[in-house]
Amino acid sequence: MVHCIGIGPGEPSWLTLRARDLIAGAEVVAGFDAVVNFVRPHIAPGATVITMGYKDQVEKLAEMAVHHHAGKKCAVVFMGDVHFSGFQFWERVERACGHRVESVPGISSAQVLASRARVCFDETTFITFHRRGDIEPFKKHLASALEVGRNAIVIPLPWSFMPKDIAADLVARGIPPQHKIEVWENLSREEASWHGTLGECTRDFSDMSILVIRALEPMPTGLEGEP
Ligand SMILES: C[S@@+](CC[C@H](N)C(=O)[O-])C[C@H]1O[C@@H](n2cnc3c(N)ncnc32)[C@H](O)[C@@H]1O
């Protein structure tokens, strides 16, 4: 059995009990170096640990798949939740194994951001630029989400499409620079936040950053007129 496991935003108390137990019970734990490091205390002594980077992920996942096909229990760890900005890696795991692989949800950085910045998911579009391939369709999608009055929670692409590039691109597409924006760094750990408008967003942020761009007009809550 292989599980793709979301480990939460980094700080250990945000790891779910289910994720912790699956990691502790795994004979093989694989993932990007930084992500594996967050869960090292939970990995069983004697388990095989396969760490990887962007360049060697296909070969390292193939190595994990050999263990899997030999009957070993494998866990592949993901930052946050598997289902936000994790699909390409999940698909690579499945390609390596040759079949579908179960996911185990984790607490996404988007959820922590929503909590800190008081964002309603129902009114929000989620977009990641942290992906391989052409990001132009996602740039257009972000602009159109804001045009129809939705908020957007956005993961930048280190280092070529960071918050200041996203803001400049939106303004160039005709999105009003008055949209409010918040950029949050290192959520659940040494958190830092910056608040301003699209027009004011010109500074640099770390690669561990996520942002919310608010709709110009908040959607009606349905509670208007209630005492
Ligand atoms: C490949 S994406 C994975 C996102 C992850 N699946 C999630 O649900 O949070 C990695 C990017 O997510 C953002 N991110 C992940 N954890 C974060 C955190 N604790 N604080 C701020 N941003 C974070 C950063 O932009 C980081 O470069």
C-alpha cells in the first residue's frame, strides 16, 4: 500500500493523527527533503527514507515504487494538503507505481491563511502557480475570478512569478489596483504578514508565502437586516 499524505503547514501540532500514524507505520517514507524533515521524528527507526529534489523526483519515486512492488508499506509526504498544489506530484507517484494511490488529506496552508485572514472558502477561488508547464491559463483564470467578484487564494511560483509579479500582471490585465491583498509567510511557524493593495505590492517575499486577493465588494452574507 502507498499513501500520499498531507503533513500540514509545517508546525508539528498541525499534523493529523492519521497522518502521524501512517508515517510511523511506514516501512518506506519518501518526499522532498524539506517535507521529510518536518516529519522525521515520527518515522520508525529502521524505515527506509527516500528524499528527493525537483530534479531527481522521477528516479527517486521509481526507487520508492520498487519497495512498494516488493510489498513494503510506503508513505509519500506532501506539504500542507495533497489536493492543493500537490496534484502534479501525486500524479508522478501514481505514474511510478503504475496505478491509483490513495491520498490522506492534511491541513493546507490555504486553510491556515483563511483562518488568519478571515476568508470564506465558499467565495474564494484557489489558484497555484507552483506547477510545471504553461501558467498563462491560470493567470487568466485568476483575473476572471476577481472580475466576477470572488476572492482568490494564490500560491506563487518561486522565483519567477512571486506576489509582486502576480500583482503587476493583474493590474496589466485591467484589474483595479485597489484590490486588497495580504501575503502570509511561514504560516504555523515564524509567521509574518503584509497587508496592502495590488498597486502597493512591490516588495519581495520568501518562497514560503501564500496570498489572498480580496474581491472589491464583499459578497452579501445573507444575514443583512438581522439584529
Ligand atoms: C507545492 S506548494 C504545496 C502547497 C501545499 N500542498 C498546501 O496545501 O499548503 C508549496 C508552496 O505552498 C506555499 N506554502 C506551503 N506551506 C506554507 C506555509 N506554511 N506558509 C506559507 N506558504 C506555504 C508556499 O508558497 C510553497 O512554496
